[in-house]
Amino acid sequence: MIALVLMPFLPFVNSTGLWLGLPKMLVWGAFWCLMFTPALVLSERMMARAGAGDD
């Protein structure tokens, strides 16, 4: 989340140039959005496992 919020202020992202043929900000934002999915799945599984023993 912090990576996306700070994206406009990071000089290596908010500059002219291309990464993989796309603007740097687009690649940076897409990468972090894709990284949220496995992180959320992992945290959901850990919380479900911790909650299963509370019965």
C-alpha cells in the first residue's frame, strides 16, 4: 500500500523512461497491485487457521 501511495514521490519511478516498454509508473503500479493478491490470500489463510482453534 505504501509503495502505491508514495509512487508519485519516488524519483526513480516518477521520471521519463520506460520499463519493459511501458511507462515506469504503470509498471510500478501494476507490479504492486499484483503483489497484493498473494499477500491478501496468505494473510486470509493465516487468520483462518488462527481462528479455527478458537472454537
